[in-house]
Amino acid sequence: MSEDVAAFRERAARFLAGRLERRAPREDAAWGEGDDRISLFEEIDPEAERRTLDAARRWQRELFDAGFGWIYGPAELGGAGLTAEHESAFRTLLAGFEPPDLRPLTVGLDIVAPAVLAHGGDELKRRILPRLHRGELMACQLFSEPEAGSDLAAVRTAARRDGDEWVLHGHKVWTSGGHLADIGLALVRTDPGAPKHAGLTMFLVDMRDPGVRVEPIRQMTGGASFNEVFLDGARVPDRDRVGGPGEGWRVALTTLLGERSSLGGEGGGPLPAGFVPRLRQLVAVLPEAGDPVVRRDAERALMSVDAMRLTAERYGEQRRTGADGGLNGVEGSVAKLLLVRALADTERLLTGLLGRGLVADDGSWGRFCWSEFVLGIPAFSIAGGTDDVQRNIVAERGLRLPKGAS
């Protein structure tokens, strides 16, 4: 019998109160005190990046062991076997506390795990899903390639079968967290003679395999959280295949739904903790905010962030309950487009508000720090599929417009 929501909420409240500090109103934080850094990617300091990952693993393990790490997951696979209502109650309670940053585990929890659950064999699900949801495995996504661009079905990385294993050769790019990941979800071509969408297969690759080489890509933010991944004879047991041979495109669609939802903002998405209060505080303390154009841009940016989060939360709820969102499964694309708009509106606001202070550090607290945030914004017009790809999805699948109409 499923645990009563009220009893669950009481148990969850005790668990959180015993482990976390309550969230202080960030609007009340003293301006000019403490570290003023704010960024979209935690990648500048490799040691800090590793500490963030370790903290995420520990916290996810605590959640899982207490029954809060996979609330709506099947009990036979390590989940709590509860409902979307229980998940929603936990999220609401968690918002009142200061938990460790779980963004390093996002790919595994929101993208890889749903694909394995939907398409993996029984043995693979039993072996992988509890470890992903317990934070024992960090995952990355091996999709993009230098010559495929936004046409994901044009990937050229190839796999040939060798007994009970597959041997992979190819080159992946823009792999977030590949340098830290334990496993990678790889879309590869197993049948070069088949139509491009039909000749693909999905595998879980051991990122420590001798045939896997990860090279960092230095970003204009100064960090290197993205990577190139070279597969040169990497061997993958057939038991680590996700879905059947030739079913890779179907599996990829499942992962893309999760990626767009996570990018779109459910649970905070890619935005750093305290982003909205920090932005409000910036507008409140700077004299430039008296300009009516800046005030207009501030309200526009904050409304865009709210629209993004509400859409992503609604979509996340639909995914957990299996409800039809009414837009033929394109809500993830809508949420992702709203993220891009929110970031563009924020960039416009910061440019008008900070001016030269955004590009030249004069030592003032809370000004130049936004430069790193702004430099990370362009990545989200590409991540999860370019804006044009998302608009085509919405037009053709959601609005039923003919191809090319968008």
C-alpha cells in the first residue's frame, strides 16, 4: 500500500530538518559581503568542480537510502514506488532548505535513467538504475559529433559486433562532464546500409575503457566542462545495449525529452541557486536601475524566468504521471525555448544595467562577476538541440504545421 501523502510529508520534513540548513531569504543578504561569483557552469576550478560532484554524490546517496532519491521509481528497481504527488510534496519541502548542488548528476538522473527505464533490458535496469539514482554513477551523453551538427541522425561513430561485445570507433564533441563521468550514453551507427534513422543503436559506454579518450574544450568562460571524446576501439558488452539494434533513434527521442525538460528549468534547471533574488537585489541597489528602460527589462527578465520554470514543472509532472500535455509531446522543446528567452532577456538587462562594468573589472562588488554568467549564455542556444530545431519540433509536432512552414 502506498504511503499516505501527509505521513510522507511529515517523514520528509523530519529528514530534511535533520540534515540541511533552512534557506535564508536571499533578498536579506548583505550586499557586498562574501563571494560575489555567479555562473552558469561550475568549471573554473577543477578541485572545486570535483568537490561539488562529491557533495552531490553523498547527498544523492542519503536521499536514496532514505527513500527520497527516486520517489516515483518502481520498488523492484530500488525506487520508493510512490506517486507524482509524493514527488511534488518533497520538492515543495526541499525548496525551504539549502541542499547540495545536484547539477553534476543531472544527465544521469534526468536523461540516462529514463532512457534505460523505458528501453533497457531487465538485467540492465536492475544493474544500472539503482546506482544512477544512488549517485554511484555519474553519466554523460555521447551524442553530438563534429560533422553531424544539429542533425543527430547523421552521426558517423560506428560499432561492429564482435561476439558478445561491440567495438566502437568515432568522435563525439560537446560532451558535458565527460572528464568526470563513469558511463556515457552513446548513439552510434551499427547498420551503415540502413536509412540513417534506422541504422542507429544506443549503448552505455564505460568512460574508463582503454579505448575512450577525453580531451577538454576550453570555453570563453575560462573553464572546460565540455569535452571531445574519441572512441578508438572502445569495447561495450552487448548487455550494455539500451534498446534493440537499430532502435537507437527511438531511445534518443526519450533522452531528448528529458534533456529539454532539465534544461528548461524544472528544479531550477541550469540556473545557479539564488539567481532570481540576486538579480532582484542587483536591480534594487544600483542607481542605474532608476532608468525606466532598465526597469522594463528587469521585469521582462524575471517574468521570462517564471514562465520557463512553470512550464518545465508542468512538463515534469506530466512525464512522471504519463499525462497527455495536449501539445503532442513538445512541452520540453517549449520549456527549452523559454530558457533561451529568459537568458537573452537577462543578458539584455545586465548589459543595460552594468554597462562597461560587465567587461572591465573596476573592483566593485557584484558587477564584473556577472561577466562569467553572460559568457555562458550562448551555450544554451545549442544544448539539447538548436533553437531552430526546437521551433521546427513545436511547429510540426505540436501545431501540426506542414514541414517548412516554421
